[in-house]
Amino acid sequence: MKIKTTLAAFSLLSVLSFGSFAAQSIDAPQAEKLHSAGTITVSGVGTAPSDIRQALSAKADAKGATAYRVIEARSEGNFHATAEIYK
């Protein structure tokens, strides 16, 4: 039983720590303290704002960024967002 409890605790900690490494959304004052590493864009059809943030974070992670700042977002049936990424 002790092994199952330890394994469950380890699994929970792994999930929590994985989330802490995702690129974070930042604002302009925070961005001034970081080094720009380019821009990324995401687009799609009928997606919720939380899905847009998740897509931007995943794309920023793939580029090795630690943060991103949305510089353009629009939704006219389709969504589109552009973000500057930072390392």
C-alpha cells in the first residue's frame, strides 16, 4: 500500500511540475526585462480564448521561449493571434 501512495504522490508532482515549465503570458512592462526571440502566430475556427492561450503557450514552448506577449488578436468567425516570444 505504501508503494501505491508513493507512486500516486510522485505522479501528481510530475503533472504539477510539468505545468510550471510552460511559457507564460506576460504584459508589456514584464516584456521590457526580457530578450525578444521573434514572433509566433496561431489561428483556427471557433475556439475559446483559453484554447488560444494554450496554443500560443505550446508554440512558444516549441521555440524554447519562457514567455509570450500577445501583440494582435482578432476573432471574426475565425480566431487569429500573434505573440512576441521571449527567452
